[in-house]
Amino acid sequence: MGGNISQLEKQIGSENFPNSERYCGLVNFGNTCYSNSVLQALYFCKPFREKVLEYKVRNKQRNKETLLSCLSDLFHSIANNKKRVSTVAPKKFIARLRKEKEEFNNYMQQDAHEFLNFLINRINEIILLERNHGKPKDMSHDDNKSSQEEPTWVHEIFQGILTSETRCLNCETISSKDEDFFDLQVDIDENTSITHCLKCYSNTETLCADNKFKCDKCNSYQEAQKRMRVKKLPMILALHLKRFKYVEHYNRHTKVSHRVVFPLELRLFNFSDDAVNPDRMYNLVAVVVHCGSGPNRGHYISIVKSYDFWLLFDDDIIDKIDQSAFEDFYGLTSDGQKSSETGYILFYQSRDTETKVTSNDVKVNGK
């Protein structure tokens, strides 16, 4: 690995190497690329990294081991590494993950999105439990409700709100229902872009036949039109491209390798009338890439932005890549050839948080 370390430092150049930054590849324990790729992406989502490192500082005396304490130890060992470029073995984190969720306790390939989903929700649960002074999980409903009302830093970073609007075609009454999300799951079409896919997210769906809508005003089931609109955008917008589709004929999930262009800058337009932050602009900060032909085979890598350059993390290997290389991760190539390396989870950070995060860079290493 020594040659690789000097190679990356040469690629970046000593005069361009950020003083407060450390780049650590992660050891793969047989099948843990799904975890390594997501952890690298999250590490380079600066608001998330800062909160995890802050948790480590605030909980120095805590003896109880949780998935969050293991994650904070891992992030701390990266941020405070003596070497600019090195390799870290996330042994304790993986052991804890396998202990906490049985599905991850084997040597089969796992789904990176399922892992991300579990990790974010589990961290949120841990914060809520600790806020309630470690009360057991079956705490009274009222206590749980009151703790939910006060958002955690996980909510502050990842949670957005969608509004489901349903218009009864008989009486024209529109009813709205809010839904929270930590990531948006996006259907993909052939030869398209993320911007187009997100516009389609708010396409109108007609509810009819066996799928009619129960209208409270008509007091009966009626045909209706339904659409999803964005009410509130999160600080970090995580987009999950639905690349694995169940095919009944094969009785298994197959990979959808459609070409989907992901821009470096993103703005959404499908907002509800009472939207909180419709002008929010995003910059791409990380991409988890799936390589291979199906969900249970293949490999995961991640591309992250660090300051003004891009890095590719492939477990313990790190390379500086050019922005033009993104073409390789969109999907089907221009000549119709299948590309096995496709963007799977995209992390966009809102611009209004970037200035604040950059000014806090000194704290990243806990200095």
C-alpha cells in the first residue's frame, strides 16, 4: 500500500493537499464494500461528519457501545490519523453492525441502500434513546411521542417533507398528507437525467377501478388524481436510484443499467404551494456506485468531492479522478454498450450550509 499512498499525494500535489484533511481507505472484511462505500460518502458529507465527531467529544465517558459510538470512533481515527493518506480497518464498527442486524451478519453481498437506510434510522434511534436517559425501547407511548417532537441532528441533516396531494374528481376537494423522508427513492427511465427523474416524481397518478380514493367529503370511494410534491428540502439530499427491479419471469431482481446523468449542481422545481425552501440549490458531494450485474453480486465503490477535487474510494485503494470520468458512472454508454458501473446513491449538499461548514473546518480534526 506504500506505493499507493505516495501516488495519491503526488496526484494531489503537496501544495494542494488540504492541511486539515485525511484520506483513509477502508479494509474489506470479505463482503463489506457495501458498508465501506456508504461510510466514505457520509464522511465527506461535512455536516454529518461534524456531528459524528462532536458526538465522540461529548460522549468520552460513555461506556456503552452502540453503532453510533463505533461510527464516531471510526470517524475520529480517520480525522486524527497521523498520516495524510492511510488505511483503516473498521473492525469494531462491522462487528457491531453484524451484532445489531442479523441480515448483515454473513458473508453475502448486501445492498448499500438498505445499509444506509438502517444506519441513518439506527443512529436516530440511539440519539432518541440516549436523550431519554437510556430508557428501554418499550418506553411509554407519550414519552416516545414527546422525544420525537424535538428533532435530532439526523433530522436536521437528512429529513425532508413530501406532501401527497389527492384531488377527488367528483367534488374537486384536495386533501393533503405530509410524509417525512431521509432519502428520495427515484424511478429511472432510459437515457435520462436526475433532473428529469425528479420532475417525474410529481407526475399525476389517477386512482380508479379497485384503487379508488375514499373521499371524506363525498363519504364514498371516488376516482381521484394524486401527486407527490416537495414541502421541505433537507440539508443533505440523498437520492436512491431504483436500479434493481424484480422480474417475475426470472423470479429475481435484475439490474437496470439505464444511462442517468447526475449533474454537479441540482435544483428541484416540484414544490407544494406552502414549500419552506423552494430556492435551495445543491452541489454534488458524493456518489455510491454499484459495479456488476445484480443486487447480490458485484461491488460498491464511492466517488467523493474533497475541497476542489474528486477522489475514488475502492475499499483500501484511493485515486484522484477527473470530473470528466463521471461519464463512466452514468450507465449505458453512448454506443449502447452496457456499463456495469452505475451511480446508485447520490448525496447533494445544500449550498447554504457549505459556507458555515467550511468556516468550521478547523474543528474537523477535533483541534
